[in-house]
Amino acid sequence: MLRIARAHVDEMIAHARADHPDEACGVIVGPEGSDRPARLVRMINADRSPTFFRFDPSEQLQLAKQLDAADEEIIVVYHSHTATEAYPSRTDISYASEPQAHYVLVSTAESGRDEGPVSVRSYRIVDGQVTEEELDIVED
């Protein structure tokens, strides 16, 4: 189960809507070993694509340095799907490289940039195996 603040969910949704029709992406980090999402970091989708995301390499390197210096790690990797449901694609599964992370998908397929329905779902992806998990959204 992923326990996550309402503010983080709202920020992921806002990011997904802002970047639509391209996929939005980012991470939520927290103290090493805690599994407690603390700080959301919007990342640039280097591919600027409606069907694929890739973190900007220089931005990713900078983030890695910051995490190392602060004894933090990635707790959540999130991205949006703009035309499909909030379920990991084959590409998402093959690129999942953080076994400790929760993978959160936000689908803006029904609403696009507008206010309207979105789907937010969380998964664990380890060794190519996808397991959906409960999302416990807590008020701040």
C-alpha cells in the first residue's frame, strides 16, 4: 500500500494536466529507508511525447546528487498517460529500474487539460512483474 498526501496527488494531477497532451513525469522523494513520500519533484519529459516519457539526463543527474547529499531516495516515480488507462505499458515495465519505488500513473485520457475525471493508480514493478497496490490518500 502506498500512503500518500492529498497535496502530492493533487500536484501530480496538476502536472499531468499542464503537460497534456505530452506525458508528464516526476518523482516523490523521502528519507532513505522510510517509504514516506516527502517532497515532489517535477521532471522534464526529455522526449516531449504523448506516448513515452524519459527523464532529462542532466536533470536526473542533478537529482541523484541532491538525493545522495540529503540521504534521500526515490519513493514514487510518477507519469501520466494521455490517451490510455492508468496501467503500465510494456515500455513502462521494461524501464522500471527502481525496485523500492511505487509507480504511480495518472490518466488524463478522459479530461485532457480540463477539469474532469482522472484516474490515479499505484503499482509495484519488480523484475517485470506488475502488482497493483492500494492507494491510501491522506489529508494534510
